[in-house]
Amino acid sequence: MSHEYTAPAPDLTASEVPEPAAVTIVVPTYNESANVRELLHQITESVPGRLPCEVVFVDDSTDDTPQVIRDAAKDCPFPVTVLHRDEPVGGLGGAVVEGMKAAGSDWIVVMDGDCQHPPSLVPELVATGQRANAGLVVASRYIKGGSRAGLAGSYRVAVSRGATWLTKSLFPRRLHGISDPMSGFFAIRRSDITAEVLQPLGYKILLELAVRSRPRAVTEVPFVFQERFAGESKSTAEEGRRFLRHLAGLRTATPLARMVVFGLIGLTGFVPNLAALWALTHAGLHYLPAEIVANQFGVAWNFLLIEKVLFRDRRRHRHWADRTVRFALLANADLVLRIPLIALLVTYGGLTAVPATALALVITFVLRFVGTEALVYLPRRSRTS
């Protein structure tokens, strides 16, 4: 649920009526009351004189930030809207998507509320996009003329560089031409946004846009990352974990990628399986029942990883007990199916035992992946009257 407030337009004569906004500046905020007056002042000083604008704050704050924005907006020569969200779904990225939906301009510029992104660059971002006929213009710290000088401390610099390297390694094609995929400062054409495919999680919305809704053409403008005007950084260990989960979700968005990850998780399941088998046989249990019991340790391990890594966002479709039972049945059916399949391949397929076993493993693996996705994690079909 969100609450909307738009500051009333200032009193103007007929000759002073502003043009429709050429750019909507979307600013997600969380407890930035000490920064918003300065930010609106900087926008007033550098943007309206070069192109008409409006500002949309999407606020998830627990302090008085919304009221501070409303008070400061009275002195602004452009419309200022505050959308306060009671439930911050999707974190900062979700806030940006809400702001994009509320935008009334062809161009949308996304920037932080802590004054580390210079508003003076907003007209240049839009002008560069117009000249290059681009759909996305990224303000980059990593091209000639750019700098990350405002990052506080060597630790944050190392984290930023490491995250940039990781994302570009995971998505070399999608992020081609984007030197700074972790930037939170960019301009995008409203027509290039496919809002329905976006699934934001955390604060790296540019990465989400570039991977899920790649604009037609991308260009970059250098910028110098400023020091925070007031307050403290919202970057925490929890945000780091959310970022890694977001990366995993983006990387496994295609069926082929999910199948690869499913197989890698399955390989790790051999470790608890073999450890349990060794322990049970050394305790005197016959190897056949020991293998049946040990297999359950591998199944449990695989299920936990699949829940946490591969299908985290789909867990809501079924109760955890329902998912557990279905997954266990599918995983153990693999044992029942594999032996008869090997016999068929040897008897009627003319294969020897080793290639027959290898082929049976591949077949049952594919069936297990398809069955897991379709029977455990896909949403139930809604009943229609």
C-alpha cells in the first residue's frame, strides 16, 4: 500500500507556465530526511533551466522523510510527488519500478537521494540519449572522465569492483557496453521499460533492467561519484546477501541455466550420500539397505540447496511439507526407474553396461529436473468456475 502526495504548483503568470516535463527524476529514499532539501536545491539549480522536469520520490522511510520532502517541495519550480510505501516490496529496486510506473515523461532518470549522484548531469544524460538514439544511458564511474572518489574507504571500493567484475562475468552478452552495471544513476526511455518482466530485489535496479529488459541501444556518460551529503550508507551485509540472491535469480532465469545449476547441486549431493553410506556400512549395515538410507541424506541436501538457490522465489506456490514430499518421491523414483531402464538399454538397445548406465543417468536426470520444476515448484493452476 502506498500514499501519494504531489506538491501544488507555484503561482505563475500565463507567460511563466512551464512546459510538460521532458524528464522524470525518480529518487528512491529510505530515511534520507537530512539530504532531500539539498538534493532538491541542486536539482533546482541545474535542471529546470535546461529542460523541464518533475521529481518522483518513492519513499520507504521510517522517519520524517516524507514530510521533509513535502515541505521542501513548496519552494521548487517543478512538480514533486511523494509515493510512500507501507510495504517496501523489492527493496530499493522495487521503489524505482514504482516510480517508473508513475513517471509522466518520455525520459526517466534514476538517482540516489544522498547527493552522491550530481543532478547537474541529468540534462547531459537525456541529451546523450537523444543524440545516440539510445534507450539507456548509464552514468559510469569506470570510463574516461569518471571516478569513484566518493566511495568511503578501501573496503567499499573493493566490494564495488568485485561486484562489477562478478556481474560482468556472469552476463557478458547482456552487459556488453556497460562498464558500470552497479551504477544507480542512469537515464532510460519509458518506451524501453518492460515493467511486467522486472523482478527487483535489493538496490541494483540497473542490473535488473539490463538483464531482463535489455534496451535497444546503450551508451554511457562519465561521472564523478560524490561524497554523501549527510547520514550513513545503507549498504549492509544483508543488502550484500540480497544482491547475491538477485544474481542467482537472474542467472537461472532460463530453463537451460536452471538445468545446469540443478545438475551442479545434484553433484554436490554425492558428498553426504557417500559419507552416510560409509558410516552405515562401517556400522555393520548391509550395503543395499545402507544405500537406500544414505540416498535420503543426498536427497535432503539437494532439496535444501534447491530451495535456497534455484527455486527460492517459487517456494510460495506450495506449502513446504507439500514440496518436501513431492521432491523426495521424485528423487527416490530415480532409483526405481534407473535399474529397469539400464536393463532395457542393454537387452534391447545393444549397449554394454557402462554406456547404458551413463545414458540412463542422463535420461533420469532430465526427467528429474522436468518433474521437479513442473510438479514441485510451478504455480498451481487456478480453478475457474
